[in-house]
Amino acid sequence: MIPSRKEVQDARERVRPYVHNTPVITSRLIDELSGAVIYFKCENFQKMGAFKMRGAVNAILQLNDVERKKLAPLGTLFEASGQYGWIIHAYVLMPNHFHLAMETPEPTLVEGMHWLQSTLATRFNRFRGENGHLFQGRYKSLVVEDESALGRVVDYIHLNPVRVKIVPPEQVKAYRWSSLRAFMRGPREPGLSSAVWLKARGGWQDDPEGWTAYERHLIATGRDEARWEQDGLVGLSRGWAVGTDAWRKKLAAEYAEKALSPGLERKEARELREASWQQSLETALAEVGKSPADLETKPLRTAWKIELAERVRNESGASVVWLARQLKIGQASTLRCYLSRSRNRIRM
């Protein structure tokens, strides 16, 4: 049904505080080519770079209390938390994606996330009279080392609306679909907890003074974009784990020994395998009395490197392409030839 002029005007007033007033432009060249006057509404300048921001905000703001509780992703999230025993450390709902930092005391991540995403899609489609997929693909999960790493993840989540310019740093707690607002203003749902990370992040307590100090920390970080990289907040959601290099290598080795697949996407699974190969290479280097610097010395193609490549490949299954690159031997075809000759000598 086509909305009336008044409905359009009402919607404009509802979404006005949350969206940009984007420009309308024309192009003389396109007018001449088309034989008509064409106007371009530049919604690529909109928050999140898409016109969908207006429709999504307008739909959410028109929900009554009953609909909001049933449809709201946050309500569904805490239903899942209760059903599957999750501890939610932080969350943020963005116009086209969401982030969660959570703990699963029982191995219920796969089952719970399936329920969460399918339930959200069903409720959303029922409310909007639509059908089809709500989410573009499978969720992505990263392993977190400890409370210190978790604190960085929580900062990344709470600063997401600042990083994409939806709110300025000074209004970070005003973003209504963030756990920061729930922590500071309430209501705080059962299952939402700061007990692990808040004290580890800055020695702060779960009280008004502690949250004021944490807010100041977020504002200072949000204002200083150069600090984002220094604090490890850039690209944090990429990869397969968040933590120190030593811990990542150890974890990769454990996965390799147990032949486990953590259900990662192809890119993250490859990074996990390469971390395991790197651990095997460093161990082998140390055992033969060599260091990474020795890989740079000439001649680059030496017998000990070929022996090292054969050992690491046998122990970890490292690819020839990766080994040739790490050992500075040259092309993968060159290393493959050397390995073949070595095997033939052994047979003879």
C-alpha cells in the first residue's frame, strides 16, 4: 500500500534525530542523455551508507511495547541467554550487523546461535510481512584469551557506533542498542555481566563511579583515532582468536594435535592452520640451533633448509607454498623439486 503524504511526513519527523539530511543533486549530462530532468537523492551519504537506515529506524520506532519486546533483537538475545546459559559481557546492535561478547559455560554456541538467528529472522519477517534470509551468512566466532583480551573486545563493541560515525564519542552511552547504555542506565537483563572484564580493564568497580571512569576512558579513546590501532581496536573482528601471539601459537598447536575444526570460515581456518605451521617451524628452528634471522642468510637454498622444510611438512602438513615463502627458498616449484630429490635419495 502506498503511504499517504501525512504518513511520509510523520515518518520524516520520527527519524529526523537519527539520520542525516542527505542532499539532492542533478546532472546536466545525464539530463541531456536521458531527455529528462533526473534528481539524485544521495543516500550514500546516509549513516551506514544506505537508505535502509531510514526504513529500519522508522519501523523500530513505531513498535508498541509488546511488539518491541517480541521483535527486538535484544529481547531475543536474552531469551537465548536464558535458554542456553550464556553470560553476555557486551553487545551492540548496528543497522546492518551486531556484535556480541559472550561466555558459554556449556558447549551450546552452535545450537544457541542457530536458535537466535532463526528466531530473529522469523519474527522480523512475520512483523514486516516478508520472507527469506535476514542474515547474509553464518555468524563468525572468535576465541578470547583472558579478561584483558575480553576488555579490548568490549571496548571495540561499545565504540562501534563511534567508529562508524553514528554518534560522537561524547554520546557513546546514548546509543540505545548497546550494552553500555544498559550497564549505565538500565534496565540490566539477567545474564548481562561486567564482573569479569570491568575490573581487568581499568580496576573499576560495578558502581556509578566505576562506570563514569569507564565512560571517560571510552570517550578519550573514541576521540583519538590514532589510539584505536595502538589499543588493538582496528581489525579486531578479523582472524580467529583475540590474545597474545604466544597464546595464539599455543592454541593453534593444540588444535593441530587434536585435529579439531572450530567451525571457522575458510579465511580464519587458513589462519589457524598457518599459526600451527609457524609454531612447528619455530620449534624445528630452535632444535637445529637456528633463528629466523638465519633464514635470510645466503645462499638461500641450503641443505639444512630443505631438511627443515621436510620435517615441518611431515609434522604439521604445512603447504609447500607457505614453506617456500617462510624459508626464503624462492618459488614453491623449486622447493617441491628439492623435496622430491630428497625423498628419492632416501629410497635409494
